[in-house]
Amino acid sequence: MSDKIIDDPWRDNQEAHEAINRCLEIIAARLKEIETYVVELPTPNKILYKPKGAEDYLDMRGNYDEIYKRLEDLEGKVNGMQN
């Protein structure tokens, strides 16, 4: 018979667990980086823009309101000219 140590399967198992553990640690570190990046992404209320002629910067909602107001004004002028 061979002189192999009986612990060989256990050692292989331990090495496999250590490799899996290293992989999980790398994945966890990368996930933490992704979470940090996502938290720092600007949200619509953090994106500011100052329209031409405006006194203050507006967030996305304020800009949409301003755009729709101007569109309504233009539609009113066009419709008023057609009548």
C-alpha cells in the first residue's frame, strides 16, 4: 500500500475553504467600493442648474417646472395668434 497521509483529503478541503474565503473577501471589498460609489452618486435634488435669467439655481424638479411653464407660455402665444 502507499504511504500517503490520511489527512490529504482534509488538507485539500482546508485549502479549498481558504481559497473560497479569499474570493469572498475580495468580493466583499469590491461590494463595499460599489456601495460607497452609489451612495455618493448625485440624486436629482442634488443636481442644480441656473436657467438663463434666473436668480437662483434650481434642482431638477424646479427646472422641469420652469421648462413646462415656458412651454405653456409659448403654447398660449401660439394658440392666441391662431384665434
